[in-house]
Amino acid sequence: MSELYLAVDAGNTKTWAGLTTAGGDLVGLSRGGVGDIYAPAGANAAKDVVLRLVDEALGAAGATASDVRHAAF
């Protein structure tokens, strides 16, 4: 798989990571905990959540990081 687009919404109640094709088809999605770097758990915990969810979305799509052409956080 190639030419994927990654979007991450890291919030103070939940975080989403999604992958789409250039045509807009959703091919990978994951949801998890707090991704807010200013939350009580801190920046390292938020980073861990975001990276785990990106990995999960990639896995759901059967893709690797090298398949991602553009990302928005």
C-alpha cells in the first residue's frame, strides 16, 4: 500500500489516528487516551499515546510508515 495520508487529533479527552487513501477512503483508524502534552500525565505520556495509535492505524491498514506521504497532527 502506498500514498496514504495520516491525520492525528490528539486531545485532552481522547486521541484519534486515521489513514486514508488519496481518494479519501478510510483504511486505518485507532482511538485512545489523552494526547494532550499539557495534561497531568505530561508530554512523554502524550507522545506515547500518539505513537501507539499511529502504529495501530498503520497495522489496521496493513501499511508501514514509509507508505505515508503526508501527515497532519
